[in-house]
Amino acid sequence: MTAGQADALQRLWPTWGLDIDGQRVLDLTEMFGNGNPVVLEIGFGMGEATAQMAGADPDTNILAVDVHTPGQGNLLNLADQQGLSNVRVGNGDAIILLREMLTPGSLAGLRVYFPDPWPKKRHHKRRLIQPEFLDLAATRLGPGAIVHCATDWEPYAEQMLEVLTAHPGFENAQPEGGFAPRPEFRPLTRFEGQGLEKGHVVNDLLFRRVEHVIAHKDQPPTGA
Ligand SMILES: C[S@@+](CC[C@H](N)C(=O)[O-])C[C@H]1O[C@@H](n2cnc3c(N)ncnc32)[C@H](O)[C@@H]1O
């Protein structure tokens, strides 16, 4: 961690940081100070793309979550320097955040850019985008919310396409199905740049949360 990142964490965490402790249910309107739609980004890395997207769309709030402390400091610094009031930085596991701290239908979107690919077969179960994860995410996303994934690992892209297409809570935003053309609003991420240098092919996926209710085996947090 650089001195700048450490300084940002110390100065800015009390105002813009969120400890993902699973101990309370969040009021996102209170947290952001407005009722604008909230998009969850899981695994923002160093946060450059997050900051760019926040600056380009100030009427959308971004709850950006990662476990990587230098990246949290970096994103806080970028948000501070660029005066981005629509970013909050979470430290911890996004699954706990979704399951324990977010209410049903509270999210207007979900972004997962270049999640850890876990290329070895015995590690595939660690991949984030799986049917169980989608069951949980579907409960926290409001109708019409967009799930946007991107990866440079083609077997994982195929898995994402397969599980998202099969899930009753989502429909492909591409009328003809398949991968989406890279949307202009998604900046190049750090991890993506590394993948492209290795000659990897990048795939984007855009899926929409459909209207009907999905039951999840975990009880949604009620705040009670
Ligand atoms: C391969 S990096 C990609 C970072 C960034 N999106 C990019 O494209 O440069 C994946 C990130 O996801 C984070 N991550 C993985 N699982 C997570 C989880 N359950 N909750 C929060 N962050 C997670 C990792 O710490 C890592 O920073």
C-alpha cells in the first residue's frame, strides 16, 4: 500500500467506507444522502474504472466492494480528488453484503468486471458467477435491473452465459442472445488491460432482472 492510499483510508474511511460485518441492514438512501438508483460493483480492484463510471454518471450511486485494502485506498483517493459524491467503498465479502445487509429489490444494477477466473477445474466452485449466487443476487435486484459482467477468460465467459441464460430471474438484454458488444460506458479496467496484453478475448454480458419474484432459501434481512 502506498502512503497516499494509507492516508486516504485513514482520512476518508469514516465518511465513505463501509465495513461489511453482516451485522446490520443498510438504508441506501441514508447512506448516499439521496434516493438515486444504487448499483453494486463487486471486485473493483484498484477502482480506476469505478471512478470513471461514477464521474460519467453522477445520478447513479455506486456501492463498490472489494477485500483489497490498497485498492480501497486508491478508490477513496480518486473519489476525493475528483469530488465524486456518488461512490461508497465497502470492505469485505460481497456475498455477506448481499445476504445480510441489503434489502430485497434495493439494487438497480450489479457489475462484476473481470472476477477472479479460477482457471483450474478443482477451483471452479470458487467462481462467483454460479446459480446459487444468481439466486441471491436476483432477490436484491429490482425489476429491470441490469447485471453486467465482463471477463477475459473465455471458459468463464461461457459459464457466465450458461448460468445467466438458464436462470429464471434474468433475461439476456441482447434480443438475439449471446454476448453483448462491449458497451461504451465500460472503461478499460486494469485487469482487462493485462488480459488484452496476453492476447485474451474479452466478453461482456448484459442481463436484465425480470419481473417475477424469486424465492431464495435464505430469509431476506428485515431489519428486525
Ligand atoms: C481479478 S480482480 C479484477 C479487479 C477489477 N475489476 C479489474 O478489472 O481490474 C478481482 C477482484 O475481485 C475481488 N473479489 C473477489 N471475490 C470477492 C468477494 N466475494 N467480495 C468482494 N470482492 C471480491 C478481489 O479482491 C479482486 O480485487
